[in-house]
Amino acid sequence: MPINNRIADFHADLTAWRRDIHAHPEIAFEEHRTAALVAAKLEEFGIEVHRGLAGTGVVGTLRGNQPGERTIALRADMDALPMPEANDFEHASTAPGKMHACGHDGHTVMLLGAARYLAETRNFAGTVHFVFQPAEEGGGGGRVMVEEGLFDKFPTEEVYGMHNWPGLPAGQFAGRVGPVMAATDQFEITIEGRGGHAAQPHKTVDPVVVGSQVVGALQTIASRNADPIKSVVVSVTQFHAGSAFNVIPQSAWLCGTIRTFDAGIRTQARERIKEIAEGVALAFGGSATVNFRFGYPATVNHPDQTEKALAIAERVAGAGNVDREIDPSMGGEDFAYMLLERPGAYIFIGNGPEVEGQKLHQVNYDFNDEILPVGASYWAQLVEDVLARAA
Ligand SMILES: [Zn+2]
Ligand SMILES: [Zn+2]
């Protein structure tokens, strides 16, 4: 296939909806307008709508024209980012300081496109839930939906997600079995030294020197502690200390992020950060306090569902247009929480060349409207295949 012909027929509608959502971005848990738009469209298609899960979450439930026990869920995210948009095209953000710079506007509309087609045709057996979640960008809307009983209220055997990917040619797909996005934890380290005159360092415990040693030593987590076959990133991203050119400060504050795929490495990295910071500070006569904040767990694709999803992607995009072994990304994704509850697959759809400004989270990014019917066709085909009618 090809793009589904019927879906191609409403490409202009999909583009208009996508641009409307793009022009009205809403950030984590504030997706009221977007959720209302989604719910209204689903109702217009004749789909049963449930509102209010995780606040602004929307779930549409559709049964096929043949009875069946099987159920799957397809998930899209609706939130924008708290950042200004630099584009000046007509559908640019009308909300200052907010922007759909991750393409969740496109994700929402691709799923709406599939819902419209599937509601017209119902050419499947069983039930599909269309899950529109809030707050993917750091708010953990997917986690909140799961905690509020997403899979109890909407029993689901398998769950599927999709993200656009700049750098992958438009309309192609990619994915892999196993870890595809990383766990994203945060750490902060406060180093207590003893401040004093910069001309009398021998009377101080300099937290800048101690902190610098800590930053250096943290590099050994990746190079000396973690199994080299497995991946870990420990990045110190902030280092604050001092207030004058001639004063050795009393304390220093550092923070950063830990990215891992493996649960064991995730724990090991945390333990080593604490040991290194405390041990190094002690060696220099100071002390360190270390705090962690757990972020999203790793997004890990299940083998059977991923094979199935990529085979369906190949039917839509054509042989040779699906990369089945894309390198995992050290970015995070809260679809991870859904994959911890149910088997499923999270794949990428190409957004076109990653020319300057067209990367995710950049001020000149825009979702590529050309791929709307491609993504919607993938969703529709997935439902018709996974919930195939008896012959
Ligand atoms: Zn993002
Ligand atoms: Zn995103």
C-alpha cells in the first residue's frame, strides 16, 4: 500500500486540524482546548468518548463490525513545550512562550485520521482504544493515566505508540526490538567546603576545586564502572558557586542527568554518583549531599509486537522504507510506563531531513503535514491486522 486511499481523501482536513492545534499549543496538563477538539472529533466520527483521565486525557473506544475479544490501544500525546516559536508562517503559535516543537500536534492528528477512517469502515474484530494523553514532556501524563486505571477502565492486551523523527526521510518508519528510549533520572550534588579569602586558599576548603574533581571522577562511571556493552550517560549540566572574584565560596551546587537503558546500570550509576561525590568531597576535607529524582524509565519494545508493527509499517511505506534496527535514543519518553504494563511497540515515522531548525525542540521546527496520511494509514492498518476479522 500504500497510503490508504480513503485516508488520503481527507488529507486536507488532517492538515487543517494539525495547523489549528499547532497555532494553539498547550503545555502539560493544560491541554483543555486540544482535548475538547479531540473529543469533539471522536464524537463526530461516532466513537464513544471518555474524558478526564489524568485531567485532560481523552480515550475513544471503537468496536469492529465483527465481534471479538481482542483489544488494543493506540496512543498519541497532545502537549506542547514551554518555549517560544520562531516560525512566522500562518499557523505559528498564537500562545506566547508555548510551541508544538516536538510534533505532538501531528501525533494527535494522525491518530484522529485513523479513528475517522476506522469509524467509517469498522473492518476489524474486537475493540480499539484511541488514547490521547497529556503531559508527555516531563509531566509524566502517561504514568498518571496508568495510575488512574487506564488499562483497568479500558482493558487492553497490547499498546502502541509512534513519534515523528527528523532525520528519517518523510514517510519512512524505523524501530527496534528492546530498548528504544532511555531512562532519564536527575541528580543534584551540594558540596560544602569552607569559604575564605581567595589569597589565602590554605585556610579554606575550596568547593570549586572539590566540585571540579567530582565532575572529573563522575566520567569514570561510563568508562570504568558500567559494562562497556551497555550504555550510560552521566552529564553534569549545571555548576554554580561563588559571588566574587576574590572570595572562595562556602559551597557549590551541581546537577545533571543520567541516561540508561538497563535497570542494573541505572541503579549502579546512582550508587556511584553518591559514592564518588561523598568520597571525593571527604578526601578534600569537605562534604557532599546527593539527591536524585527519578524520571521516566527506559522505553523497551516487546519483540512480537515490534515485529508486527514494523511489518505493518513496511506494508504502508513499502519494502526498503523501514529501518528495523535503528539505534536507540538517549532521549526519554513516558510511553515507557504503558509498555511496563502491556506488551507493545513504539516506532518512529520520518519527518524529513533534519535541516537546521527542523530538529525536535527547536524554535523553527514544524511537523511535516505530508506524513499525516502515512501515519494515519499505519494506525489503521495496525488495527485491521492485529484485530483481523475471521476469514
Ligand atoms: Zn519532546
Ligand atoms: Zn515528543
